[in-house]
Amino acid sequence: MPPRRIEDAEGRAALVAVQQGTTARPALATAVRWSLQRLAEDVPGNSVEVRVPPFAAVQAVPGPRHTRGTPPNVVETDASTWLALATGELRWDEAVAQSRISASGSRADLTAFLPVRLSV
């Protein structure tokens, strides 16, 4: 069964709540999942797996598809870093320089796809 699609209004409300300082885990989870959902919709593909544990992971970016095991192109970060990247509050190169991202593989640079288009 595919994961439930988060409606834009619900995702936006959760993101605003997090940006305003809420520490409620459901709001953080919804904001992360929604922003990853938006990334996957805007940059469809299967060549990069973007992971934000423990909340979600998506595959995005056009290119070769992996079928078994750990994908060759993986981006992993924490929720606050991901949301800062997704909203444009943090640039990719800054996050990499601060070791806030683990990125492996030749396609794992998401600079061209950030910030995520969160307004519809």
C-alpha cells in the first residue's frame, strides 16, 4: 500500500507550525514527509534516495534506477536540516561544509532541486 498523500494545506500548516517553533512530533513528521513528497513530485525519478530518519525516505531525480540493496546515490540528514534546505533557509553547500548532510554517489548533490517548491 502506498503511503498516504499529504494534502498541501495540511503540509503547509505543519511547516508553518515548525517554523514558528512548535516541537510537536506530529507537526515535524508531517512537515518533513510533505516536503519530501513535494521533492519527489517535482523531481521524479529513482536515482537518488533522500532519507530523513525516522520520518521518511523518497526516491527522486531522473537517472538509472537501482533495484537491490543500498542505492548508489543516497542523501541522509536530520529533520531540521532537511526543512532548512527545503525552505531555502540553508544552502546545500553550507550544509555539506557543516557536515549536516551525508551524501554519497555522483548524483547525490541536490543543489539544482533546492529549495523545494512548497507553494502551490
